[in-house]
Amino acid sequence: MLKINSLIILVILVLLGAQFWFTSVYSVSGREMNEVLTQIYEVGSQNNQLQLAIWQKSSLASIQESATNLHFVQSSPIVLAPLSTALAP
């Protein structure tokens, strides 16, 4: 009877040790996964901010403002139409 009790206690201790070990391993893995997911979220947020900055800088209003700051003058285009063949000399 003492052998069976000792064996049961040993099995329980082994199972508790295994549970502790698995919990520790999964806890570390979960923490690492959480850190990676946080980094993915941060990079995605930065990507969105950069995309917004690109859109703002490439907008027509921004380009016109930059041209004005560089002292470019807006002019209306002159369209030259060729003479028709009936009016040609």
C-alpha cells in the first residue's frame, strides 16, 4: 500500500512539474507573440501615417503651394491651331 501511495504522489509531482513547465513555455511564447503583434500594429500605423503624408505632399494644393513658394507664375496655355488646307498659300 505504501508503494502505491508513493507512486501516486510521484505521478502527481511529475504532472505538476510538467504543468508548470508547459505553462512557462506557453507564457513565454505568448509574450513573444504579443510583442510581435504589437510591432506589426506599430509598423502598420506608421505605414498609414506615411501614406497619408505622401497623399498630402502629392495633392494638387500642395504642389500649387510649392510652385508659388518657388515664384512660379500660373499662366493660361496658348493653343496654336494649324491653318486649314483651304487657307494655305
